[in-house]
Amino acid sequence: MQAKRITNSFTRTLLDWFQTYGRELPWRQTCDPYAIWLSEIILQQTQVKQGWDYWQRFMHRWPTVSDLAAASEDEVLREWQGLGYYSRARNLHFAARQIVALGHFPNSLEEIKQLKGVGDYTAAAIASIAFGHPAAVVDGNVYRVLSRHFGIDTPINTTEGKKTFAALAQSLMPEAKDNSNENICGLYNQAIMDFGAIQCTPQSPKCIVCPLQETCEALRTGKVDLLPIKQKTLKIKTRHLTYIFIRCQGETAIHRRGKGDIWQGLWEPVLKETGGKRQEAGEMLDYKKMQLIAKGVKHVLTHQVLTADFYLWEPDERPKLPEDYIWIKESDIDNYAIPRLIDILLSKLFS
């Protein structure tokens, strides 16, 4: 049956490989589109090993999309803490409310794309895995597998490259409908993603035992380590942050970060940034009265490298701070969503 329906040997080989070597992941044990959508959002910019625990935590705390929609943004951000790219959490929460307002989980590719935070890749993954639509996914794993196997040296981050790989990926997608109840489209998308993650890895791919070795152009021409090609466009920005944890009569001061910068919507202690927007609070404080807790703590983001100094100040009275700072019980700080860097700094203070 499968051989009649899938005439492309590449596609058929990946499906056969996946049947034996595919990863057993909890969101693959369900057809619930909410669970599948949640996994795809969490796994954006996150490795499976780390995302697994977060998916389980979210599903335990908010088992339905209605439950997630009813939560506050602060609750969602707090549960997301440590995953980074916090816009994903805000988009997830917004989209949950979109779905509840719609009355059902959108089940077409175009409707799924209307959800906040869902791009072409995520929409294709949800549409194929949850609903069986023949929509090909194209992510880093797929770029790598296709580029190597078919010997394509067009840069993957160019307009031409994106069009080329999208068209090729779609051409390899098996037909959606047959007499079987098997979701062949969802299986194929998961197969090629797993193949890139397990077999055709970025470093030290398992070419010797690869089921596609006889037809792999990169292996034949010795270009496995050269493909895929990506144009270098990333500019790394460096920033130096100075944080002051104020301890005054059992309370501390924090403020919520605004829009247009990293960690939007998360909370942090008093900040002074060299050349940054948050000068006014730090300038008001006398560093001679403070205790240095940590110096030059490095924290790397995708486009930025941060270094941070961390001070403790214990004044007798509350200092004057900008209006956007609030005072909370020091013991309540765990109730606020904070960036990973702040979590690291606080661990140094409380250790």
C-alpha cells in the first residue's frame, strides 16, 4: 500500500527510517491540536530535551486551551521562566484567547497562520500533525537534510533559498488521503525533522549508517561539512548592565521592562545600563554604600552578549526611585516572572 502511494524513494526511505528510529515524545501520543500547538511554540528556539519539561508543566497546569486563556499573562510568563524568547509566551497566551474567541481550534492552514506567533513552519507542523494536511515543514533540520542530500548550495537565509527549499520540501510531501487512517503527512514531517536531529546532524552526521547514503550528493562530493550554506548577516551587540538589589525592611524594589527591548514584560531589580535607557535609577544611588555580590557575569542571547555587575544595598529607609518601580516583600520575588540572568544573579545573593 505504501509503495503505491509514495513513489518518491527519498520520502519512502525517511518514513521507513522514522518507524524504527523516530523519537518517542509525549505530544506525539495525542491528536489534541492544543497539545501539538503548545509543543511547537515551546520548541521554537528550544531543544527538545529542555522543552519537554516545560510542555508537561504547561499541560499539567493548563490542560485545555480555555484554561490557558483564563490565566493571566504574568502567570504564563512565570511558568515560561528560563526558556527565553519571552515573546513566545506572550504570543502563546494571546493566541489561546484567539482560539477561545473562535470557539474551536482552527483546522485549516490559513486559519492556523492567523494565530499570534505562528509562522509558516509552525502552521505547517500543526496542520499536518494535528489535521493531516499536506503542508511541508521547513526548519533548520529540513534545510540541512535537503541541502546535503540534493547538493543545494543556495544560501538558506536568502529569498531565493527560502523559495527553493520550500518548493522542494512540498514536492516531497506524500499525498494526504488514501484508504488508511494513517496520518502520512504528519508522519513524514516528523520523520524529516527527526532525521535531521538524529541522523543528519550539524556536526558528525552518521553518514556511514545513513539509509540515504547511496543517493546523497553531499556525501558523494565530499561537501557534507559545507552544507547547508548560510550568509553571515548577524551582528552581535554587547551591553553592560549594573543591577542593584535593594533590601529595605524586608522589601525590595523591582520594575517591569517595557516594549522595544529584551525581556519585555519581565521584572528586574534597579538597573543602570551604560549607554542605555535606564540611567535615572542607578544615578540616584551611592555605590559606596553597596556590597558587590558578582562582577562581570556573562549572559549570551542570540543577538546580544550581556555582562552584568550585581550589588546589594541595605538602606535604613526607602530611596527615591522612578515611578515605575514597585516595592514588594523580598520573599515574594518568586511570584514574579524574571529573566534568566536575574535568576542567576539572585542565586548568587541567596546562596
